[in-house]
Amino acid sequence: MSDAASHIVRSVEELDALYGQPLERALTKETDRLNEDYRAFVEAAPFIVLASVGPQGLDCSPKGDPAGFVRILDARTVAIPDRPGNNRLDNLRNIVADPRVSVLFLIPGNGESLRINGRAHVSADPALLAGFEIAGKLPRTAIVVSIDAVYFHCSKAIVRSKLWDPATRVPAGSLPSPGTILKHLSDGRIDGAAYDRDAPARIQATLY
């Protein structure tokens, strides 16, 4: 049996030996601003994943709204509304401590995805928040990202996962429900059945 520790890759040089150098087109994809093509991806995306890092660890949070909800302020800056959630504020706490973020944009039915790396701050500017009004309600803050790099990922991951293929959808009820998970994690203190029963109304009431 081989020694697993001896196969741990511990340096960039070892990685390069395993994978070789990136192709020219992979390097050409990266820019330091939103060009016309990359703007189209941001404006079409209804869903993003925001990754951040801070003293308490890492966070990777989903965010969604109607397509174009991430506002392009200029070629080097975007703003993301922070809609009501669970008030853990994991990514906001991280950003206040460490501005580094990465944002992945996903568009249903599209194979390519877009990634923005940059540095963010949390803004409560009323003029900025006013532009994110939905159903008469405003987010409490927005995450403003100054872009360091923009890059599009090719479709291989989407193709391999069949993410947008209806045939791969998991049947309803085949996974533990949120209430079931909470019941188990709380050793029964949380009424899981009641949580699931009230969820549709609760979500609609607190969506914005």
C-alpha cells in the first residue's frame, strides 16, 4: 500500500509538473475590467455565489434576484444587494475584516460561467440602495466590489454535471427537508414538521 502522505502536492512546481502550463486562450480570458462581452454575463445572471474570507474562516453564500440584480457601476465596479436572510452575516463580517472576495455568476441554460475576483466593502448609502428596491423594500446594505480580475469558465463543468438537464433533477422529497435537518441538529428541540409546513408563507413574507 502506498504512503498517501508521499503523494501530497506541496508546491507550485509540483503542480506545474503534473499539469503543465495553461494554454494561451486560458490566459487571454482574464481581464481587469468588464468589457462588453463580460457585461452581458453580469446583466443576464439571476444567481451568484459569493466567496469571502475572514478571521472566523471562509464563507460561500448563494444570492439571487431577477436577472441583472448585480448592478454594474462602472467597468471596474459592481454592487450586489444583500437581501434578508438568517442574520448570520457571515460574508458581511468577513468583508468588513478582509475585503477579498470572489463572485461566480451562473445563467440557467448557459454552459459558461463568469468569475469576478476583487475587493469589497459593505455600503449603507441610501442613494445606492434606492436602486435595488423591489416591492417597495430596500436591502439594508449592498456589497460593492472593486474588480481585480474577470474570467469566464468554459462549459466543461456544466456539461459533465448536466446541471441544466431536466432529466438530472432530483425528485421532490428525495432529500431531507430543512425541517428534518433542523430537527436532527437540534436533537428534536425544533419542530421540523411545523418548520416545513410554515416555510412557504414564511419565505414569501420575508423574501424582501
